[in-house]
Amino acid sequence: MALAEAHAGLHRPGLGIALMLAAWFLFSLVDTSVKWLVIAGLPAAQLSFMRYLGHFAISVARMGQGGFRRARFRVRHPGLVIARALLLVSATAFNFYVLKYLPLTITSAIMFSAPIIVCLLSWPVLGERVGPWRWFAIMLGFGGVMVVIRPFDAGFQWAALVPLYNAFALALYSIITRRLAGIEPVETLQFYMGAIGTVILLPFAFAGWQNPGDTRDWLLFVALGLWAWGGHELLIRAHGMAPANTLMPYTYSFIIYLSITSYLVFAHVPDIWTMVGAAIIAGSGLIIWARENRQ
């Protein structure tokens, strides 16, 4: 009965797509709010801490619903669980840091090269075959990253290199998550993600703690964890409504959302090269998606 109900849930693609679009909208609110707050003078480590503190608090509440039994906190692969958390926490902290220096559209475009890196690493790490079309998509995607970064341009900023680490970290995070899928409970992984992020970022956050300047900044500051948790919750529910290969193309709505909020909040219009590079990266990701979907 449970299997039939789960299978039936996957036949609601329209609702799944709507939830996916809503999730990435919440993630765009997180990045836009962080950029606003770092420009206002709040340290990136403090904002990262608040993001994971909210994650941790909600994870504890969810674990508590089923009772705090010791067995629920045990994991079979503690090294991979810790490495997975460290990769995402470091990517979040670095992303929040560079948002002070880079437009939202550039950081998001580079971040979306992560699926391309996953494809690149799937052969040496997972032993998966990479065919000629995927190799073409990988080369195309890195070409798009170079268009966005423009390392030889007179206006090149060193901060544009930091999102490259974030993309690699997210790629490794995805590969480890794939390995742990079906082995470790999702609630347990979420708990350790929030706990490790909170503990690691705590000393950095309080070393240079600054209170937000006004009521609006306080509201944004507190909302970071709520929006981040809400985005992840909607993502989980979306994947219960439709297959991943149906939902994947809609992740690129994140770039559209950030282009809009970047203009409305910061009066920033992405230049033509950023838009071209983002389109190339998205196109390469869709090629990889199409090949995986076909297989």
C-alpha cells in the first residue's frame, strides 16, 4: 500500500514543478538577503551561522517527533557524513562571503556548473561511463564558466574564483549524497548537517558578532534559517510529486529569480557576457540531463 501511494504521488508533476519553483524562490530570498546584510556590514560567518542554526533547530524538532532514541543518531559511514556536511557548510560560508563583492547573477551562474562537475567526476569517483555527448557538455559548460568569469578581462575580480570552489564542493556533496542514499536516513543526515554547521561556525560568528542595524535587517537576519529550511522542505516534497528528471530543468529558475531581485534591490543589470555565459552553462547542464533522461 505504501509503495502504491508513493508511486501515485509521482504522478502529480504539475504540483511538483510548482513546489520546485517555490523552493528556488526561497533560496533566492536567502542569497538576496545575505547580500543586503553583508553590504550593511554584518560578517558572512555570522550570517552562515544563523542559516545553519535555523537548520539545526528544525532538525532537532523533527527528530524529537519520533523520540530521541540513540539508534536514530547512528550512521554507518560517519566519515562520509562528516565530509558531506563540511563540503556544504564551507560552500555556504564562501558563497555568503563573496556576495559582498560579486553580483548575484555571477555567483549563481558559476554555482550551476556543479552538475557539470558531477558528470566530470562520475567516471573516476563512481565508475560511471561518460560518453561523447557528456564530454561535449562538460567542455561547453566550462567554456560558459570562463565567459562569466572572464579571467583575462581588465575587470576581472579575484572573488570570481571562489564560486569555482563552491561548485566543486557542491559537486562532491552531490556525489557523497548519492552514495549515502538509501543507506543513511534523511532525517539523520539533516540533523548532522545542521549540527556540524552550527558548531563549526559558532566561534567565527561570535568572534565578530554585530547586531543588525534596524528592524528590517533583524527580520531578514532571523528569516535566513526559516527560508533555507523552507526551501529544502519544498524540494523534498517536490521530489515526492514528480521524478527528478522532470524537475531538474526548473532548478535554473534560480538564475532568473536572482536576476530579478538583483535589479529590484540593488539596481544591478547583468551584462551581456554574464547572460551568455549563464545560458551556455544552463545549456550544457540540460544536455547532460537529456542524456541521463534518455538512458
